[in-house]
Amino acid sequence: MAALQAVGGFLGLLGLGLMVFKIWLFVDAVVRRADAFVAAGKQ
């Protein structure tokens, strides 16, 4: 039973990490787009 809880906790952490990674990728894409927009505006 303890092993099952350990696996559940591990999967929970994995899911959380994946969510954070997706959010980070999204933020990274938005920042890049904003950078390109600012660079285009300066020219």
C-alpha cells in the first residue's frame, strides 16, 4: 500500500512538473514574440 502511495505521489509530482514546463514554454514564446515586436518597432 505504501508503494502505491509512493507511485501516486511520484505521478503527481511528474504531472505538476509537466504543467510548470508547459507554462514556462508558453511564457517563453510570449516573451520572444514581445521581443520581436519591440525590435520591429525600433527599426
